[in-house]
Amino acid sequence: MGTITAAGFHVLFLIPIIALHAHASSQEAHLTEFLLSRKSRSSSGSTISDSIFHGGSVPVITNSLRTDEYPNSDRALKAADKIPVLPGQPEGVDFDQYAGYVTVDGHNGRALFYYFVEAPGDKAAKPLLLWLNGGPGCSSLGLGAMRELGPFRVNRDNQTLTRNKHAWNNEANVIFLESPAGVGFSYSNTSSDYDRMGDPLTAQDTYAFLVNWLDRYPEYKARGLYNAGESYAGHYVPQLAAAILAHNNNNNTGVMLNLKGILVGNPLLDVVKNKRGRYEYLWNHGVISDEVWADISSHCSFNGSSYGGMCDEAISKSNYTHRDLDMYNIYAPTCITSDNGSYYSSSQLPGYDPCGEVATFAYLNRPAVQRALHARETKWRGCNRIFIGFKDSPDSMVPTLKWLIDHGLPIWLFSGDFDSICPFTGTRYTVRDLKLSITEPKSRKAYCLLLVPLRSTQGVGESQDLEAPRQDELGVQLALCLTVGWMLTQVPDDVIAAC
Ligand SMILES: *[C@@H]1O[C@H](CO)[C@@H](O)[C@H](O)[C@H]1NC(C)=O
Ligand SMILES: *[C@@H]1O[C@H](CO)[C@@H](O)[C@H](O)[C@H]1NC(C)=O
Ligand SMILES: *[C@@H]1O[C@H](CO)[C@@H](O)[C@H](O)[C@H]1NC(C)=O
Ligand SMILES: *[C@@H]1O[C@H](CO)[C@@H](O)[C@H](O)[C@H]1NC(C)=O
Ligand SMILES: *[C@@H]1O[C@H](CO)[C@@H](O)[C@H](O)[C@H]1NC(C)=O
Ligand SMILES: *[C@@H]1O[C@H](CO)[C@@H](O)[C@H](O)[C@H]1NC(C)=O
């Protein structure tokens, strides 16, 4: 586990469960639409996994990814990317922030935008963590950083920021990457790049980003690296990890990334198992009726990628879209827009504002903010719809996860219990498909179901700590935790004690 501390681990483990419930509604709507659209397409196509697994043993990767071909590997760019101060940031910000572009394809003019926040204290001893949101097509800056695990929240005035107590950069140096090109401020000068965007190109670009970024921040080259994400990043993160390990094993590139592990929360890992888990979840959480559930269970086998007409029909009756239901957190209020353009929360939950996305998006579209971030002036959006036809998205990450496990990579899968889009039940079926043997060194289990009561650390009425109070109001969180490859003796006791 390298330099990560016990306390740090605890936070890294618990915070995602909290953060997931601040999910921006746009990401979920986007994933739902994507999943619907792929029903009509065949899911074939070559993937980064295919190219890596071809032959089944030593990964072979093209030589085209050589550092000396990457433009912009100029260390002086780091100074240019430093953000002296973000508009409206509170007093006493005690960590460094950077933002800017890294070119990943000089020929086509494709560049990815990142926002990097270092840890407030002891940053040299803390790991590097790359965070990716899903979609496909949603922004890690607007959603991940500003609404979930970043250091700031945008206030209702659209102009000022407050600190997020549970920010992950308390424990790690965190890169929020807008990926792939076409998301947020990331772009390509060759618009046909957007048409061919899919899982393999995303993994390749993200790999190129990391290599070039590390040239700009050489002090992080040897640092332990974690890749993390949620939702559709359940596809991005394992495939990126496979690309990294494959390149590390390739003698031609001379590049070695110190990948220590991956973490994915409420991930889309397997389309079929996710779907099976979803309807089961909706039924046993009282969202769909006995009749609809009986219909679905008698017509859908959920054991292949084709569901059949009767199954599709049964599922269509389960349309539970309702303006008062946030599909990513079935217990949370939603943001309602009235005819006159004003917006309000569908019900009151102290300390939580479902309309927070409005202020965040307004903030990121302010010219002064875009300048401070060193972004191109543009109409920034939380999710870009151009990726609904995302290419080469395999139905299942199970082969990729297996390959990573075989190569000794530590993997953490964690799922909160409020999300109906990528529900914990789906994660659980995918874990079963991994067919891992359950080890039980002494009395500790490598595979555990956690009931984690989350403590509220502050009283009602303080607006800063958005998510924590909700956990107390709404009871316990169920998390599915799988530890693969971690040396259990190195997992801190406080985490094990929660199992
Ligand atoms: C894209 O084109 C613009 C305008 O020519 C140029 O300034 C920019 O550097 C190009 N981006 C990349 C990544 O090459
Ligand atoms: C914040 O931005 C939203 C969306 O543009 C707008 O409707 C709202 O009036 C703004 N709020 C303030 C306080 O300016
Ligand atoms: C890399 O080089 C070493 C030593 O020359 C060799 O043993 C190994 O098989 C090579 N690995 C690959 C993936 O080519
Ligand atoms: C799927 O399940 C159904 C019903 O249990 C069964 O008849 C069918 O053969 C299964 N298909 C596959 C591909 O396993
Ligand atoms: C579900 O219902 C909503 C509201 O009635 C409707 O707009 C939407 O198209 C329906 N979705 C599906 C997949 O049938
Ligand atoms: C807009 O509509 C909402 C709800 O219908 C109402 O409460 C609010 O007063 C209206 N605002 C204005 C400016 O008319």
C-alpha cells in the first residue's frame, strides 16, 4: 500500500459512499440513455481488452505510444498551469491547485483538460489519484470535483466557493480529468475524433495523458498511483489499468507507471448483471410493483446480452422515471424547475441541495473562472451527448478484472445502497462472476459485506457538510467491499473492524 496512511485509507474507503449520493442528476440520466441506446446496437468490436488478451498471456501493445512522440512534455508548463486563486474561493486555502491541457494527439490536435489539487499537508508522502466520472461523456471537474469529492462546493450565488470537509485531497493528490476529448473543456481539433471515440481510444488517450502529465510533474513519477471512478468509469478504470500494466511490461516504451491499485464505486461493470441487479433492487426497495417484477422475472433470463421481446416489454412497464425520484439516490429530493424558470428542491432534507448543479454549471461558465482554470473559453457542459453512440464498449469487465487480478493488481469495488442505476446488487453479481475463492486468513475475510453506519459530524443548519447529515437521517449504508490482492495485514484495523 506504499505511503498511504491508515487514516487515509479509512477516508478513501468511506468517502466514496458519501460522495456517490451527491451524484449529479445529469450523469445518471446520461448513463440511462446510453444503456438504452446500446440495446439496439451489437456489442461486438475490438477493445483494449481484446488487444491485450489476444494470445491470452503477455500483453503486447503497439509502439505508437512512446513518450518521445508526445508533444508538450515541457516542465515549464507546470508553472503556467498553477492557479493562484479561483474566483470566490474562501480564505485560508492551504493546498496548491493547477489546471490546464495535456495534448494526447499532436497530429489531430486532441487535448485533455485536468484540474489537479494537491494535499494540504505532507503532499510528498501522499499518493497520486486519478479520478474519472462516467457518462460516457460526463465531466470529472463539474461533477466529480465540484459536486462530489473535490475541495470546493459552489454556493447558491453562483460566484463563491466553500470547502468540502470530506475532500479526497485531504488524503491524496487528486487529478480530475475531463475525459475523453469532447467532455467539458477537453477537445479535439479533428471533429471526426468524436465519432470514433470509445473505450479503447479513451484508455489510450488517458494513458498518454498520464505519461505526459508526469513529464510536467516529474516529482510524481515514482509516486504510488491509484485510478478511481464511478458509474461508467467502471469501464474506464479497469481498461486504463490494463493499458498501464501492459505498457509497463513492454520493453520498448521505457515508461513505467507506479500503479498501486484501482477503486470503483457503483460501477457499471457488466451490462447484463447490472440490469438484473437493477430490477431486483427496484422491486425490493419498493419502487416497482409485485406484478411488474413477476413479469420481468418470468420473461428475462439476464444470462446473455439479448433479452427478447417479452423481456423488453416487461421492462418497459417498469418505467419508474418520476420527477420526484432521483434514480441515483432513490431517497433524496430532486431539483424541480418550474414553468417560470425558477427551481426548487422537491422536499426538504437538511444540509442537501439537489439544485446544486445549477450553481456549479453557472460558475464554470463564468469567463473569469474559465480564465483562472486556463481553459479555452467555451460553453461548458456537465455531460456531452455526443457519446451516446460510444464505440467498443464491452458488455462485461469481468475478463479485464480477472486479468488484472491475475497480474496482482489490488482492486476495490464499493457500492452504496441508494443508487438504482448502478446498484450494489449488480456489483454483487459481477463479483460472483469473478469466481474468486474466498480466503479466510485467521478470522478475516477477503470478501465482506459491510454495514457502515456513517456518522454525522455536525448539526443541522450548517450548509457546508452537504452529505454527511443525510446518512444519519436515512440510516445505514450497505457497501459491498471486495479486497483482491491487498495484503490483508496491511489493511488498517479500523476498516477491518467495520466488516
Ligand atoms: C487546436 O487548434 C488551435 C487553433 O489552431 C490551436 O491553438 C491549438 O493548439 C490546437 N490544439 C492542439 C491540441 O493541437
Ligand atoms: C445562478 O445561475 C442560474 C443559471 O444560470 C440562474 O438561474 C440563477 O438566477 C443564478 N443565481 C444567481 C444568484 O445569480
Ligand atoms: C523484456 O526484456 C527482458 C530482458 O531482456 C525479457 O526477459 C522480457 O521477456 C522482455 N519482456 C517483453 C514483454 O518483451
Ligand atoms: C438463459 O436462461 C434460460 C432460462 O433459464 C435458459 O433456457 C437459456 O438456455 C439460458 N441461456 C444461456 C445462454 O445460458
Ligand atoms: C418513461 O416515462 C416518462 C414519463 O412518462 C417518459 O417521458 C419516458 O419516455 C418513458 N421512458 C421509457 C423508456 O418508456
Ligand atoms: C415561479 O413559480 C414557483 C412555483 O410555481 C413560485 O413559487 C414562484 O413564486 C414563481 N416565481 C416567480 C418569480 O414568479
